[in-house]
Amino acid sequence: VLSMLDRINMEHFLLDHKDLKENTILHHFCKMNFVEAVSKIRQMAPEDTFRKTICAINKNGNHVFMSSALVNSKATLLFLLSSLHKFSHEQKDLILHHTNKYGNTLLSLTLQHNTLQVPKYLLLEMEQEFHSSEPGKDVLEEMTNCFRKHLKPSIQVLETLKEVEESLDKTSFQKPKIWFQLFATSFLLPVGILATDVAFDILLIIQYAVTDQCTTFNYDTCLSIHRNETEVQEFNTTIFCFNQTKPIEDDDMQPQSYVCIPLMLGAQPKLFYSLGFVIIPWVYYCAEFKQSHFYEKIRHELIELVVHADNCCGVIHLIWGLIKNMVKSGMLILFWPIIMQWRRFMSEGRCMISQGEEKIKAREKTDKNTVISTRAQMIEVCSESSFQPLLQLYLLLPTLLLFEWTSFASLSLGSISNLQFWSILSSCLSLAWSFNFYQAVKKNGALDFGTNFFGRMTLLLSNICQISSRLLAFVLLAYCFGDGEFWPMFVLVLAHILCMAFLHHKTGRKDLKVDESVPLYMRRILSEIYQCILNGISNLYLHTKIIPLPGKELRQEKLTEKEDTFIRQLIVDTVFSIQNICIVAAAYIRIKDLPWELLLFVLVGHFVGLLLKWFYYKKLHIWSHSRNSYCRIPGEYRLFRPPAENRAEEKPNSLTIEEDLEKNSLIPMKEQKEK
């Protein structure tokens, strides 16, 4: 066919020869998606003849563009659209807005095919350019009127209008609306969750410091009722209850020996544990501040002041600079997560209202601030919200089991036990939501509620199941060590954190090239240790991987994140399952009269959480249709890799880059290097 086209006089053949339905040869080639023939005609035919031909209408009212879109001829449609910018305004109007006998335009035919996404965006750009050529008129309003006239209402049209609206410059009315929505979602919601969690914990600390009374029954009474022990203990404390009423002491009361376990924990240990758990996040905030650009800016400013402190005026400026920067550093550390969330909110807002090159720069800054703000949020929930509910549930579990839930609506904040309940609830929800939010952030919008609602909710339910079951498992582990013995469980939790930190060290990438000079090398070592400990704490209840701060290693860390996620998750979830089974077995043997439903919930809750996570990765993940999306384990990213000097012996058939180049080159590698 292509050879026959060389012998045809295109100037007369294109318009003079049509079939019974008035289709030109271009109509037929476009329906066949014969882009080579269309390109051949484009080269041979005169410009005016070619333009008239592609604007020619057949009996169905379709021009060449519409014939391509009608039969989903993507290649020919893209080729024809690439030449549309040379057409006149009237010819563009005909091609874009002409309707066939069935009332369809070129854009409406394109929207009917999901495979014509690139032509759709090209047509939207052309529509925007066409309507923006009319001065003094609102582009969005003109395009909406055009779509209303030529298109039928549908979900595709609605999505198209939203895309057009996002691509246009924001008006003075739209900008406040965008800022308000971002303020509610990117700043107010995460800061509100964080503040609520911290507020309940601070109220508990105040209550522990002021009083430790709850007038129901004390430890001695508990022993006499639930263990038939009449010996008076030297240590005397009280149980925490919801309804502040004494229990009924009768012969029909079933003994519950586990009720007395948390009563032996004194007032001072509870105060010190709670206070320590609240303070822990600020230790990490100091480390985050030390690695931030704020610290570098303050350090350079102080160095500059020290250099110029050679007279009385310079010394005064130095003292003032020290005081000012100390106050600034203290405020940054004290309100670190709030400040980072604010910076993220501001950068996202600037990104959404900007256009062109400014939008690209704002996007880079937004990505950087997103990493820092989400790290600050994860630090708070992984340290304070991970440890605080362990203590509070340890103290409150017997009360929850004996509580009459019919009076749940009458709960208030007037007693310690109620504060404990709300503290546990807020910590668990904060943990589940923060982990879920962090998972969505790492997916770059692919896991938002508006994009993948069912996937987001499935992961949220999975997080809730895993966190609640693991939290109960740790509390049962503490009960196994006897009355008031909370510290052995906490020591085992710290050992678990160290194991997870070691796992992160082994599965992380170790080939980052850094200067081996002592100061920089030691800084790299300390940064690696800090990152490992942070990931160890974050893997207390469920698997997660906190990416490092933006820097040289962030890009390389992202390179390995897809490869090593599966092996990490498999190992971490296996360790969690084994730990839960061992804890349930120990609790069944060590704790008398313990309801079997608690033991069943630890096992079933964690299994349901893992099942929901598996369902998400299998059916709802963005790469779920890829066969190797979540089960690929390349050899170079195995968990325990041999040292670099031994890898050649392990894989004798593999070649390095230099060996491969030298093998396939006629010039030896040494000579190439010399040249």
C-alpha cells in the first residue's frame, strides 16, 4: 500500500475519490490505525489539500479525527492532533466542536475510551487554548458552557472539568477556599489528634502527682476477695474503677485473681513511667533539630558572631545572638511537630495555587517538608503513643473486664480511671491513624480517600486489629511476672526494639558513598544508629519503615524500598506471630482465672489484621495487578548479605560493570581508562 501511494497524485486523489458513504482514503486508513500511510500522505500532499481532507465530513457526520476516535485508533489520532496547531481558528472550531448525526463531538468520542488518555489531555489543552484566545472572558466558564452545549452529563465530563479547573490559574475566590481546605486536612486534623493524645496523658500525670485515690477497694481487700488471702500487706494502694462504687461482697462472687496484679504498682512508679513516656518524644525532636537546616543556620550565625567578637560591640552582639538563638532553638524543639506540620501546610498551599516553574519548585519543597512533618508525627506516636497505652491498659484491664458497659454513656473525665480509658482510646486511634496516614503519604496520593477509599479503609482496619491485639499481648506478658511487676515487660519491649533496629540495619542499603574522614564518618555512623532505633520503635505493633530525612541518602533509600519491603514485612510479621503465640501460652499457664476470650482476641485479632493487609496488597494496592509487585526478592537485597569481598565467590557467573564492558569491548579496560 505504501509503494502504491508513491504513484498517486495526492492533490486530486484525496478529495475527488470517496466511497458511497463519502469516506476519503484518510477515513479508511484512520479506521485501520494505519499511521504509516497517514504519515506518507501527510508528506506527499500539499498543505491546503491535506487540511481540507482531514476536515472532510462523511455521511455520518464524522471527520477524520472522529473516525480515529470512534474505533479507538490511538496512533493515528495522536499523529493527526500533532499537526492541529498549524490550523486556523475556524478549522480548529470545526474539528473540536463539530457534532456528527448522533450528537457526538471529538472530545465526547475520546472520553468513551479509557485507552485514549493522551489524546484526551491534548484535546483539553487545545480546548483551553481555543477558549483563552477570546480576550475578556473566563476560560473555565467558556469551557463549561462549551461542554454543556456539546457533551452529555457523565462522570467523565465531571472529571474532565475538574482537571481543567486544576490546570488553570486560581482566582481570588478559589485561593481562600484551597487554603481553608488544606488548613483543615493538612494542619488542623493531625495537630488535633496529637494534641488530644498528649492532653489526656498530661491530665493523667497531674492526677498521679496530686492523688492516687479511688474509693472502691484496696490491694488488701482485693486479696481477701479474689485470692482468699487475709494477710495485710505493707504496701497499700487502690484499684481504679469507672463507677466509683464498691463491689458486692457475697458468697456467689467468682474469684478473679488477675484483678489484683496491677494494684501493687505504686503511685510513684506510675508517675515516673507516665512522665518518662511523655518526655521521650522531645529527645527525638532534639535529634531531628540537630539534623535540620535550622541548626545549620543557627550554627553559622553564631560562628559569624564569634569571628566578629573582637571588641565590646561584637561581644554584646554575641551575647544577644546566643540568647536569641537559644530561645529560638528551645521553641523549635518544644513545638517541633506543630511547626513542621505548619511548614508542610504552607508549602502544599503554595504548590496548589502556583503554576509552571514555580509549581515545580514548590512541589520539591512540599515533598521535603512532607518527609520532615510525617517523621515528626511518627516520632510522637511511635514513642509516646506506643508506650503510654501499655501502662494505662496494664492498670485498667481488670476494670474493663468487670465494667458494666450499659453505663458507658455516663463516662466523664472526673476520675483517674476514666482518664486512663480515654488515654488508651486516643493513643490507639492516634497510632492507627498516624500509621495509616504515613502509609498514604509514601504512596504519593495513590492511597488517598478520594483515590483509593477501600484500600485506605482496609489498611486502617488492619492497623487497628494489629495494634489492639499486640497491645493486649504486651499487657498479658506483664501480668505473667506477678503483682506490680511492670518493668520486666518493658525490658522485653526494649529488647524487641533493638532486634527490629538490627533488622532495619541488615535490610537497609550499605553502599552509600561517603567521605571516610573521621568527623563525617562518625556523623554517618550516629545518623545510621539513630535511624535504626527510630525504625525499631516504629515496628513495635506493626511493620513500617520510616524513611530518612531528605538528603543524599534519601534517593538511594527509595531505590531499595520496593525490593526489600516484602522480605522485611515477612520477617517482622512472622516475629510478631511467634511472639503472640508464646505470650498467649505463657499467660494461659501463669495467669489464673483469665478469660479465654482475651487470649483468643490476641491471636485472632492479629491474624485478621494480617489477612486484611494481605487482601490490600493482593487486590487494592496500586501494583496489585503486577505478578511480581510484592513478592520479588532480588539476590543483592537479601537479608544477610555476605561482605563485598566475598560476593564474587558467591556468584561466580555474575560480572561486574567493568568486567562486562571489558568483555564486550575490543579495547581492554585499562587502555580505556588511560585514554
